Amino acid sequence: MEHEYRHGFQHILPKGEVNIRAAHGTLVVWLQNAAGSARWGPTEERVEALLEAWRPGRERERDRQELLSPPRQTHQQMPSTPIPVLTTPTTPTVSLQTLSTHPI
């Protein structure tokens, strides 16, 4: 079955690049204890819903909600400021006469 994944960088990619068609098959495994399986086990309806969610090209509910939400504000680019130039500090020079008369 053809299916798609949602790219991990979905929040920064253009809308057309978010879904990636799978190149290989995918295996889904339900790892549950008995209590979890009784409550959330892989019923026929849940498996069908999972297959439908991965079907390529379908408009998903979260995509529809995003279209209905107000547009995001774009960040305005900050004006460039000059980068301060670091200078190498000069080493103070001390005459040898000063050093020789200095008490230790």
C-alpha cells in the first residue's frame, strides 16, 4: 500500500514538502499489556483508521484547521548593525631601571 510520512521539519518546510511518500513498506506493531490491549487494542476500525490516515494525498484534519486559523505573523528582519572589531590590547612596557630598583 502506498503511504506517506510527515517530515520531522514540518514546522519550517513549505506546505508542499511536508508529506514524504514512503519508499518502502512500514510495519506497525502494537506493544501493549493485557489491560492496554483490552482498552486500546487494534480493532478492525482502528486499523482501517490508521491505513486511511497514512493514505497519500488526503487532506488531514490538522491541515484543514491550519487553513482556518489566522495567518501567522511574519518576523521582520532586523536592520544589520556593524560588528565591533576586536583589537589586541597592547602590553605595557616597563623600563629595566624600574624593575631593578623595585623592592621585592
